[in-house]
Amino acid sequence: MDELDGVDVKELAIHRMVSRLNYSRRCAEASAVQAHMKQGISLAPGMEIGYVIRDA
């Protein structure tokens, strides 16, 4: 963790194409979709999102 202090967050981002907006199971993509929507970012299937997992 200490070594990550100077890292640009863009280098840590995971990029995935969203295939749906509603997930039946808990997963990183579902959490990322919910977080984007909570921030008011419009999403649609086929769009690419980026996210960083801070606490698994």
C-alpha cells in the first residue's frame, strides 16, 4: 500500500465494457455501474467504464 501513494489512479483503473445495467449477483462491475449511476453518469450497455477497487 505504501508504494501506491505516488501512483496515478489512472494507472490502477480497470476498464470493462458494460453488457447490462442490472446484475443479479454481486460483482465488481455491478458495484461500478451503481457508483457511476449514483454520480449521475448515464450508462448504456456497450459502453466502457473504468473503476478502481479500493476495498475488496
